[in-house]
Amino acid sequence: MAVTIAEVARRAGVSKSTVSRYLNGLYDHMGVDTKERIAQVIAELDYRPNALARSLKQKRTHTVGAIVANILNPFSTSIIRGIEDTLNEAGFNLILCNADDDPAKERDYVNMLVDKQIDGLIINTTGCNNELIAQVNQTIPIVLIDRKASDITIDTVTVDSAKGVRQAIDHLVALGHAGIAMLTLPYDHVSPRLERVQAYQAALAVHNLAFREEWLVQTSMEDEVILSKLHALLDGEVTADKPTSIFCANNMITMSVVKAIKQMGVTIPKEIAVLGFDDWEWAQLIDPPVTVVAQPVYDMGNKAADLLIKRIKGGRSSKKPITILFEPQLLKRKSCGE
Amino acid sequence: MAVTIAEVARRAGVSKSTVSRYLNGLYDHMGVDTKERIAQVIAELDYRPNALARSLKQKRTHTVGAIVANILNPFSTSIIRGIEDTLNEAGFNLILCNADDDPAKERDYVNMLVDKQIDGLIINTTGCNNELIAQVNQTIPIVLIDRKASDITIDTVTVDSAKGVRQAIDHLVALGHAGIAMLTLPYDHVSPRLERVQAYQAALAVHNLAFREEWLVQTSMEDEVILSKLHALLDGEVTADKPTSIFCANNMITMSVVKAIKQMGVTIPKEIAVLGFDDWEWAQLIDPPVTVVAQPVYDMGNKAADLLIKRIKGGRSSKKPITILFEPQLLKRKSCGE
DNA sequence: CTGAAAGCGCTAACAG
DNA sequence: CTGTTAGCGCTTTCAG
């Protein structure tokens, strides 16, 4: 049996209330001797208050939950570091969950976290649990990160995808690429994916390049799938009918595309240029170093946590939901030619 | 105010006990009508039991904590995925924490998790909180992953570092390398680091290669530091006095070393070979693809969770602590020459 | 088959 | 300056 506050009180010869006050730093008007006695007993018994009991009473857990889409993605882990640091500084604990881009898992995690009475929630959402999220947000502050939720208004921290894509396409065009294909994961419910596809089309139009349906390819993450999609794209007979560059909608795609292209024995950038959205630490070690549109992920994590803490402290009656847009930045490396 | 079990009971016209039984699936001897009425009220009110209250009473949270050393390391995230999957399957929740290789953070997380009454704990420890860990382990099952804790016996899941290093050195020697340097992070408290250093020395001996103090270099992760250490190692005048290969003790070091070497304008593997401990998804995309000793990280996560669950269910009186050793595997790529 | 009552470990009025 | 009391929301004997 773990030692409880009652035991501490008994040994110190005081009441539970007094010990409780001590624990909560309310020793303004506490007898110095009492204080010392309690401190000593606590040290002796190595007493630690039960956080469950405390939270049950206080109705605050000082804990926030964060659900990321895919923890294997460096994008997620950088965001996590940002969230974590800000939270720690403010004295909040973090419960981290990995939805694995699975709506069912996401739903379960949201529920689990709510059940555990978290004070707030940060989600990189699959986009398939909007009703649930909206409902939870009535009671518990939620901040969405990276991905917006359509049809519901919740605090959101994300990046200006349109601007990033525009920089990417401009760069490719400037380097003489007229055939620009795009590879993306299914963009049904994931806002940045959709935005990037739309921005891609818009940017092509700006440069008077025709949008080719077959050059906007939707893929899954399986290596074989990506490989076959690339074969379809690049194995045409007529040179004029092949794209000379590929824009990848996120870093996981970029990595897989580079891997597949190498496997095909095609040279980057000579035969095909590659440009990706999202930077990651090892992008520059790749052969050739990959040109990317970088997002300030760590800062985004910071900001999301910041916003959430304000909501938690401000009470439910705060202000209207806001959206914070970060600026993307094109990092020119070697994968798009000169 | 969130809806409570009392409210559900009131509306369903039954007692709290009955609702509680329903919630816990104890409807063996429950009136079908009662059951349905409760189900309906719960659905109507969208009632969710307060996990804090429940756990406070039950003294079980169905939650385990995991503390990793560095969440930015793909090694950690793969382990996490392994832990997660096994835990989910068994109906346990996971609270994930990132100690950032900081003993103080680790200590705080351990305490936080204990306070939250977790049922078990998995730690990739800094090695600097052994007393605390041993103490907690008296009450709550702990499984160490990757890194052992010296002087205390706790369930541990790790890899046979010695064997891995041996494979690495054998490979380098087979390719004609007689000058083999090693780069490692400080190995004071981190068991695999120490083991790898020792195995490195042992393997050199086996091949009758002299151990050179100045070729075993301890570094921090800062780019500049690594760069300067490499300069010191490789800028010697006399060719005979420079190592022809570098063995990196883990993946973070490997990445940084590759980055630094490229920055120096030195060619891998022609001028210097590189071999790393730990594989990661993009190692093969690097120029040149890096030869590594891979660990079955996902499986290790699985196993650690598995072991922990058994301990949790088996009660504290289980058997003696055990150590599970996984087999490393050399993945030959291009960074060590032919 | 169901209810009453006690209590998990803590906090928070309210007294004194 | 400190103690008494009454819960937080749930589970769990023990009756009936």
C-alpha cells in the first residue's frame, strides 16, 4: 500500500488539511515547526501525492494530450518537441498519442484522453472525426496543428501551403521545367494536401502550363505502389510526353519517391527533378541533396501549445477561434538541376 | 458539468451500482429491460465514465508509461511503434515521454508517471536515475529497453551489442581496413555505448590491430564539435597515420559524421569508410548508402511491452528479472568500399 | 437481479 | 494558524 496523506498527517501529528496546504504551497500562515515536521515526515516516507485523487477533486489534471498523425514522420517529432518544450515550461504534462493516420485510432485516443480528464488537446487530425472534435471542443480547448478541420472552427496552427507550393513551382519553372508532375497521398480529408493540390494547379496556370490530369498522381505509401506510379509516369516512349520534374506533397512521399527513382536507375536531377514539401534533417545527405519547401515545425509546435495554454487559463469564454499561418521557406539544394 | 454516473442512474431509474455493473460488462444477471434502459440513457447523454474516479477506486489505470531518450531519433520512434501496437492489442493505454537524454527530465517524468498511477513503465534510461528506478520497480513493474541499468536487476530488452560490433569490425577488416576509428557519445552511464566501445577494442585485438587511444573519439552531437573531431582525425599529414574507416556507435552519430565528412569534401568510401550502428529508413538514400548494423527495433518494442504486460498481470510476485537479447544484423551497403 | 453504504486519496469551505 | 466536514465520480462488498 502506498503511503497516503492521512498517514503523513498522522505521523506529523496534524490534520490532512494541513498537510494538503503544505503540499500546495499554502504555508503563508503555517507554523514554522508544523511545516518542518511535515516536510520531514514526507521525506522520511518518501510520500508522493496521488495525482488521480488530486485531479478528481480539483477537476484539473495539468495535463494536455497531443495526437500526431504518424510518429515515424520527422515532421511529427519536430512538432512534438515544440509542443513539449512550451508545455514543460508552463508546468503542464503531455500525453502523446500516435494515431497512425487511422481515424478509428484517432477517435479512440480522443476519447481516452477526454476520459482521463486532460485540460486541453492538440491534434494533427486525420480529418475524419470532425464531429467528435467539435463536440469535445465545447468542453475542452482544442488546437489543431498543421491540418484544418473543414466545417468547424477551432484554433488552428498551420503553414501557408499555397505560398509554399507557389515557391516550389516558380523555382521549377525558373529552372526550365515545363513538365511538372505532382505526387500526393489521398487528399480527401486532409486540408494541407488538398490545398497543395489546388495551389499546384493554380501555379501551373500562372505560368501558362497546362494541367495534366495524369500528372497529378495520388498514391499510397507502399513502395511498390509508388514504384508503379512512377513507372507509369516516366516510362512513356516520347520524351515530350514525360514530365521533367516531380513535386512531392510531403516528406514521406519525397523519401519514397527518391528511393523508387534510384531503384529505377533514373538520375536526379538530370533525367527527373524532385522537389518536396517539408524539410527533414537528413534531406541534405541524400544523393542529390533534395530541394524542399521547409516549414517551421518546431515553432509551430511551440505556438500550438502556447495557444492551448492561453485557452486553458482563459477559461472557456475566451475569444473566437483563430488560425495562425506560418511562412514556408524554399531551401534550394541540388535535386532540381541548375 | 460533465454528466456523471449518478445522473445516468437517476434518469434510468436505477441505482449507481447497477449502472456501474453495466459499465463493467457485468450484465450476466441483469434484467434485459434494465440493461436496455441504461444503454439508452448513456447514448442519449453521451455519457463517458471519468477515468480518474474509476482508477482511483480500482487502483489500476490500464495505462503504461514509456520514456524514450530522444524522440527525434528514428530508433526511438520505431521502438515506440512496437510498444504501442502490443499495448493497444492488450487494451492498455500509453503515455509517451521524451527525456531528451536529460537525467533531470527523466526523473521528473518517472515521478509524474508514478503520481499518475501508471500500471507499468518502459524506459530507455539515461542511466543516471538507477536508484529511483530501482525504488519504483519495487511497486510498479519496469522494463528497461536498449539500455541496461548497472547495479540493479530489472527486466531488460536489448540487443547483443558485442556481436554487432564484432560483425562491423570483421566486415571492415575483410574490406582491407586496418585503421579503424570509432566515434561515440560519452559512454559513462549508457550501457550499449560502453559495450560497443569495449567490443570495438576486443574486436581490434582479435584482428591483431593495435588500439589507438586517439582513434577512439568521444564527441557531443553538435555539428561543429563533430567536424573538429573529424578534422583532428583525418587531417594528418602522413597517410599511414590516418584511419581509413570510422565506426559510429549509433545512428545519430552516423548521420552527423556523414554530414561532416561531406562538408569536408572527403569522399566516402574512397578516402574514408563509414559504418554505423543502428539502421534507419533513409540510410540507403544517402550518398553512398550507409552500411550499418541493424537492430530489430520494432520487435524489441513489442517484446518490452509484452514482458511488461506479463509482469503487470502476474502481480509483483512473478519470477526473477530477465534480460532478453536480440540479434543485430549487418546490412552491407556502399559506405565501406568493395 | 438490484440497492445502500462505505470509501479510494485528496481538496476546500467553514469554523474555531 | 489548524481541524472538521463534506464531497470529487466511481466501484464494491453486503444485504435483500
